Amino acid sequence: MRIEYNPKIDLLYIRLDVRKQHVVNKRLADDVVLDLGAEDRIIGIEILDASKHIDLKMLLPVEVDFSAPLA
């Protein structure tokens, strides 16, 4: 899982599956888009105008990588 924020366009992206694959975008609301992979699995969540919806200071910076083995 990876959480990325682009301050230039105020976009927050939560990537749940980091494998490269074909995705289809499905808009849930004006500011929320899901990236769907095979079998309609959620690959990522895109939040537009993120600072209007989320307190980014509480969320960022964070990066979680579940693919790496735990020590």
C-alpha cells in the first residue's frame, strides 16, 4: 500500500496494489475516483481537492509497504 499526495494539483492517491496492471476508472463522486483491476478489485483511490476533505497534516507523510517482509 502506498499513499501519495501531489500538492500542485491537491490530489491524494491511495494505492492498494502496487503491481502494474490494467485499471478502469470509476467515479464515485465529483472528487473520488476508484481504480479497478481484474475482477473489479480496488487497486487505488484518487481523491481530488484532497485538502478540502482530509486533514493532510494528520495523514502525511506516510508510506506503508506490505510487500516487504517484516523484520
